[in-house]
Amino acid sequence: MLNTKVQFLNVGWGDAHLIRLPSGGVCLIDGGDGTFSEEQDHPLSWMNRNDVDQLEWMLLTHIHEDHVNGLLDVARAKSVVQAVLPYEPFELPPEELVEELKDDFTYRVYRMLATYLELVQVLIDQGTEIKWRSAYGSRERSAIWSEEGVTLTQLYPWEGDPLPAYEMLMQALSEEAENNGFRENLPRFFDLSNHDSSVYRLSSEGEPQSSVLFGGDQLEPGWERLAQRTDLTCSIWKVSHHGMDDGFNSRILGWIQPKHCIIPVSIGRSHALKGEWEELRSETDATFYLTGSYGRGKTCRIDNGSMPIEIGF
């Protein structure tokens, strides 16, 4: 039996995390922003380096470019057996109507949503079994996969949890393109999307103290809701929202109590946040790691029982 190895890729300001299942298969959570460069990795590059031609699982926490773009690259090039995606397909207005608004940010959000819909279609075309995350919306139905005592569960969202971004998207798409509703509401989807982010926990039946919490970009209100119904303590926390205060603060740390915090952020964009992190270090014994600290050929390994951790590429 193989260990269940977890690898956090350096994809700059973005998330891409790989789980090597006990059977040898690979689960990918998020895909980064799709950038191919010497300074950062890409899950497709990782798969090519490691001679991996197929994903057993592809999971997307929420729709932002730094999570979804790289998944589309992977889906175009590799086989994906099963996928868990946040929303069932929806219909966007014609691109020409959005271009006529002459609003760059609205067009950016439109293209981001179009990328998600393209991902869904590419997966359908290759025969992937697509599951919408609403299927995992309760304690009894939360297990996404389980192998040899190792289980990945969806902790958020469950049935009844608010999805403000999805509600705003439906409102935006229901508006006539001629009025201002689309222009006003579509950008609000971008601002609210982190609140809709999935949260996953990887755990081993024999080593509950070694669990790994994948926080997506979930923010404090969601973490508070989670803490009221679930024990969030873990060994490894993939910090949410790149270590920004709305997803990484003393209250959230108090609920999770991790031993190690892995922050998905580039070095360049980490400087503005280091002051807040120094304050947090005085309130926790957890070790902090930045994915951006580990460039090409440089990795960091964390002993985590039968679920070892690696950061970098």
C-alpha cells in the first residue's frame, strides 16, 4: 500500500493541491491560474513530470481564475475519471452583449464564468462522471472518496448553507441585458465567490491526528458556521484566501488549531501580509509555510504520519 501523499504546488497567487491516493491514483483540488512559467508550477506540468496521464478525481472549490484556469488546461490534455464541481451549468448571454457594456471588470467576470462552463463541457465530452457538490451536502453524504481507511470529505457547503455568489449569479443572469442589472450584479458574483468556497478534510481512520484541512478561499463567516457544527482541529491547514485577514486570523486559528499552516501565495504578494502574520505567530505554535518560497527544484517535506506533505516543485 502506498502512503497518501499530499503535495501543495507553488502556483503563485493561487491554489493547486494533489493527493496521491493509497491505490496510486491522483486527486487534484483546484488548478491555479493557468500560468506556465519558470517561477511557478502548473498541475499539468506536475502530471507530465510524474508520468501521470489520468486524474481519478478533479475538484473545484469555487469559481475564480486562480482556481479554475489550470483545471481547464488539465482537462484538455488528460483523462479525468470523476469530478466534483460547484454549480450545475447555466446559460450566459452572448459575449457581444457583454462587450457592448464596455466595462472591463464585467467582461473579466464573464470570461471567468465562460471558462468554468468550458471546463464542464470538456469533461462531458471526454466522458468524465461529473458530480455537483450538492450531492455531498450532509454529514451522512459528505464522503467524496474513501480508500483503505483514508477519506476525503466535504465539510462545506452542506444543505442550508448560504451560497451568496450563486444567488447573485442567478439574479444577474435573470436580468435583461439592456438594463444595468447585469452590469451591476455580475461583478458582485466575483466579490462573493469566496463565500461559496468548498472546504475539504482528508483524514486517516488510524491517524485522526494527521488530518489535512483544505480551506479553499472560505472566509470567516463560513468558518464560524463550520466550527459550530464540526470539530475542525487538524495537523495541516491549507490556509484560506492566501493568508488574508478575512480567511486567516486569530479566531479561525482558534477553531482549527493546526500544527502547520500552508499559505498559497507568491513571495511578491506576501510582503503586504507579513505584518499580520507576525502578529498571528504570537498566538499559535503552528509553523507557517508559503508555497511561493519553494521554487523549481526546491521542496519542503513535513512529516505527517502515513500522509506525508510536500510543498513546491
